[in-house]
Amino acid sequence: MSSTWSAPNADKSNTRHVSGPINSRNVGSLQVAWTVANKTPAPPDRWPGVYATTPVVVDGTVYTQDLDSNVYAIDLRTGRLLWTKMYNSAINGPNGVNVVDGRVYAATTSTAFALDAKTGTELWSKKLIRNDNEGINMSPGVDRGTVYISTGPGNADAFFGGGGAGVLWALDAKTGATKWQFNSVPLDLWGHPELNSGGGIWNPPSFDERGDLFISVGNPAPFLGTEKFPWGSSRPGPNLYTDSVVKLDHTTGRVLWYNQVLPHDLYDWDLQNSPVLTKAAGRPVVIGSGKTGYVYQFDAATGRMLWKTPVGKHNGHDNDGVLAMNGEFDKLPQLPFEVYPGVLGGVISPIAVDDTTIYAAVNNESATWVAQEGSPEIAPFDQATGELVALDLVTGRIKWSHPFPTSAYGAASVVNDLVFTTTFDGNVHALQTATGKEVWTATLPAAVNAPVAINGDYVIAGSGWPFTTDQRAEIVAYRLPTQKGGKR
């Protein structure tokens, strides 16, 4: 467990669990310390707003990135903006930065880069995408002098167009030179590169004590399919390594093991969240989660699945991909039909894990599929609901679930006996880890689809999607009040 939020998900195991002074007894005294406005406009019709990432804190400085790829360095104590590196490259996120050894690592929609952490001066950049249907939407992982960052099948202008593929790049942290590449899907895209796409990584890898890395891979496309190739038949088979947790050798990129939780995905059910490395009853395990609406536990040494638990709302379509892969089209639903979880549902943002419990923010939003080709109909954002679910780390049993009236896009972040999340209505919530009882809430200046970081006395959150003229896209820092004698 880290004492600072110094990586995108707090640490290299992606636990989103830190130590610090904030707890259920004093959380009610948190107050706004400072705010920093977003540098670029936030029109209400821009999807998905202008801010969607978790900031990191290193040596008293908050580093973060907006959805125009611009990087911010902010003094943690005062909120003073130290520098901004402007890229103005629109991206869908979740994106974000990683700061290691005096360098800030991040990406635009096409290019990975490194900045000097003190000045924001660019040190190197490297274009990674191969065509206009690819993009970069993740915060990178950094370990042992290597930066790990992946392309994916989409960008702010085009998503899941033919030929878009996910490639994980291992780059030298000092120079940006390529060490190796891993294709998360075959580059021939199952024989139809003019139509198919898929793979990619949306959140940073986890790293074990050897430096080997664990990644979670996104979904294949098209979904559902096309009139000529219904039910994904243009991409026959399980479509490896989509919807899989994969362990890679850090020196070569060689696959050490993989476990595909969803063969031949039809419904855009990414396994997109960072795998979490931890121990359950003394056994090293990996916790996976994503838009499938499941939380999974795997043996870290072998990849064998130990348990899986559904969370949130499901309505009977979890095995449709296997039916389609086997050509059993007559057993699949008749159009139109509604699916839970939808394309923005399930565990859509990173989970948190402490010594006994897994915490997952779940979005209960459906998708109604009306044709083989094209996107589904999605209910208005303000009509979906959310919940924060706690699961036993050893058994996967659900301990408690706390409902929210709107979507829970804000991941989970844990300190002491509190778990924090955010909801789309613009609120930050703190719940007791033991019971799920809400003990504190605060309202941000706009709708929010970004998680919080917790660092010492501070909780840092970002509102990134103003829907009215009086709402604002801002990063907000809450802080415990100063006690007598100048201490907190």
C-alpha cells in the first residue's frame, strides 16, 4: 500500500488503495482548498466532456491531463498552476499521466511523449498509430526504465473503423526508442481488415516483483456485425486476445499466460480496467473487471480463474457471444432487443482493493440493439443508475451494495475505512468500507465521469462535463482543516 497517489491507480499493482489521515471520523471536515479551471472550452455537446482521468501526485505537485491531451502541473499546497503543456489533441479518454524519475509520460491521440516534470519541456515523442482509425486513450504504465502504452481501435473522430488494432508498445523511458511490441489482436484482423477492428488497452498494466506485466484487453468489432456478416461472423472464432487478461514477459513481450473471459464478444463488453495484483488468503491473485459486468479472480502464476461474480443488472445475454461463435444464430435474440449491461454499463471504471475487499463502481445502463450494423440506442445519461459494490476478496461474495440515482463512472479509491467514488450528477461520495453507509458527499461544479485521487490530507476530483452555462469544468481539491499549531 502506497502513502501517496503517485501512479494512475495509486501504485504499480493498481490497487487504488493508499494510507493517510482521512477516515470516517474526520471526513466530514473536508473543505475546498483550491480549484483549477480547464484550459479549453467544454461545450455541453462534447462527448465525453473535457476531463476523465485520475491525477497523480509526486513531490508535492499534482500532474494531470485533460481530454485535449493538455498536461497540467499544479502545486498541491496552493493550487497554483506551475505549467501547462498544450497539445489540443482531442481524445476520448480515460487518458492521463504517469510521473517517474522526473519525467511526465502521457500521449496525444496519436503520439506518446515525455516531458520534464519541473518545466513541462518535451523530451521526446513517438507516433504510434498506423492509420486514422486508431488512437491512444490510456495513461501509460512505467516500470524499470520502460514505458508501456497501447494504441486502440478508435479516436475522437472514428471508433471501430476497419483496420483499427490495439498494439502495446514497450518504449525506452529515456529516449522513446522501441524495445518490443505486442499485438493484442492479429494485424490481419481475422481476414477482414477492411471491416474488423479490436483490441487495445484502456488503462495501465500492473507489474509483479519480476517486472512482468498484466494487461486487460478491449473488445472486437464490428458489433453486432453487418447485414452480410451477422453476429460478428466477419471475425470467426474467439477473437484472441480481446476480452482477456494477459501476462507478458517484460523483457520480450512474450505471452506467459492468458485467460479470455468472453470469447467472440458481441456487445462492446471491454475487459478494459487495469488488472489488480494482490493476495487472497496468502495466494498471489489477479482481479479483473470491465463492461462485462463481472469481477473475476485469477491465479497470478497460472491464469486459472478462481471465481467470477456478476455485479449490477444483467438480463440474460451473457452467453450470446459463445452461441454466435458456434453458429447457433437461431438461439440468439430477435431484433430489436435490450441488453444489460449496455455499452456504457457494467464496471466501467477501475476497481479498488484493500486487504479484505474489492470495491467496484457499477453503471446500470442498457443498450437497445435495433440492427446488426451501427450503434445501439442508449438511454439518456441522466436516466441510468449506479451502485458501489463491495466483494469479499477471497470468495467473491457480495458484502454490500450502495445504490446511486445516476451513473457511477468514478471508479473506487480507498483510504483507511473509506471508499470514495463519483457519480454523473456531479457528486463525490465517501462510504464506510465495512457497511457501505455514506458518510460524506460534496457537489462538484459540473457533471463528472472522472475518479478521485487521495493524497495525504487531500481528495482531488475533477468535474469535466458542464451541461449548462453556470456549470464549470474544474479540478477541485478538498483538504482536512488545519489544526492548532499548524498541523492537520
